[in-house]
Amino acid sequence: MTTESVEERLLKIPVINLLVKFGKKIKIPGLEGLSLYDVLEMYGIGIIRGALTTRAGGIAFSFFMAIFPFLLFILTLIPYIPIPGFQDSLLALISEVLPPKTFDAVKTVLNDIINNQYGGLLSFGFFLSIFLMTNGVNAIFGGFEHSYHIKEMRSVIKAYFISLAVSLVMAFFLLTTVALTLFFQIGLQKLTVQGWIENDFFWLKLGRGALYILMVFTIVSMLFHYGTKQGKHTKFISPGAILTTLLSICTFYLFGIYVLKFSRYNELYGSIGTLLILMLFIWLNAIILLLGFELNATINRLKQKNKTLVSS
């Protein structure tokens, strides 16, 4: 399936051919003269030919396996962070990020990790957690490299070391977000005591939401930039990162409504239904992550194609 054959087929369909011609007239600023139709056409081909749901399934499984090692890594670092109440703020952030009814199952594992310390920074469990969470990031990068638009791949060793560096930076961003949330909460309490703010709960929710969105956008942008060799041509603030962040926010609220109003997993499967909800949530976000990456990969490929035509 080529772009020329797709365009020929679409031009033969009534009404659709008018939309194609209209889309070709709309030039997108900053994309070197590319039209809206060019981007949507290549984007659609990449999604269809790129086995999106299969790649998302692989990412979701690896990411699910990496969640608790990642949290073990974070919780091991907490005693070395001289901020009172840091652990409670981390648990509060996790409870807000997860879908409804799933935090109770996760909290059981977290309490086990907290109450049964598995050693410090030099323990086997700590290094094992680094290894497993790196595998999760490496699986995301592997899903990126199997895109229809990606032609160059890294070596296994180089890809793993980049995944290790990115996973450590992700942990740093999470810790920074929790610390900023805690400082923001302390600042609101002082403003409330002085009478400058009456409803500190509203501002706390607003501040936490803004910091969470900033964290998601930063991590997604970093994944897109370092996920593939071609990613270095993608700007840190990219259309794909914006799309993924917006879709993640919408999915979070809509999925929460689905779980509370329509989902019957617990009635069908009992306590294991909570894990199924969490797995479904991760899978949906893996699809959203790939959709954002495919958009960036599409734009980069069209730019390269356009440069080749101009130079020739």
C-alpha cells in the first residue's frame, strides 16, 4: 500500500474525493509545506501497517511487569530524601493517577514493600528493580522501532543503556513532582492560615493536576526523543507529545467513569478483576503512546520525503 495508490482509491469515492482535495489545500504551518491530507494519509497507513494493538499489548505486559520494580526502586530512595511526609505524598499521587477501585490492590503490594524493607542502595533487590524497570522502558522503545515509518534500529546494547538512562531520569521526574507537590501543599497551608486563601482543597487539586500533566508531558517527550535513532530529529515539544498528553487526560477521566458506572470486572472475576482493570488501563495508554509516536514519525518521514523531492 503506497500513498499514491491510497490517493487514487480515495479520489474515486464520491464525497471522499472532495475531502481529499480540500485536505490538500490546507497547509500545516511549520511542516515545510505539507498538507493536512499528506499527514493524515501517512498517519493512517502507519497505524494500519504498524500492528498498533499488537505492539501496545507487548508494551502493556512489559510495563505492567515493571511497575512494582519501579516503585520498589523509588521507595528504596525515599529514606535518602530529607523531606518529611514524602512517602505519603507519593502514595497520594499514585492513588490519583490510577483508575478508581485499583489503588486498594496496589496499596497491598506497596505496604508489603514499605513494611518489609528489601535492603538499601547496594542490595540485590535494588539492582534487580533497576534491571526490571529498564526492561519496561526498553519494551516501549522496541514498540517504537517496529513502526512502519522507522527504518533504522539501534544495537541491543546501545538501546539497553539508553533505556537505563531514560528510566533513571523518569524516576527523577517522579520524585521531583512529588517533592514539588509537597512544597505546594505546605505553601497553601501557610496561605490559608494567613487568610489569603479560603478553599485550599481546590487549589491543591488544581496544582497537583498541573504538576501531573507537566510530568506526563515531559516523560512522553523524552520517550519520543530518545526512543529511536530518528527521534533526535523530533523537537522536545512535538505534536505527538501534545496529542498523547491530551488523550491521556481524556482517557483517565473517561476510563474512571467507565469503571465506576459500567464496569463489572469485580463481580465476574472477584479480586483479580482489579488487576484486569489496571491492565486494561495500561493497554489503552500504550495505544495512546504509540498514536503520539506514530504522528511524530509520520511528520519526520514526510519532511525527509519532501527534502528528497526538493533536492532532486
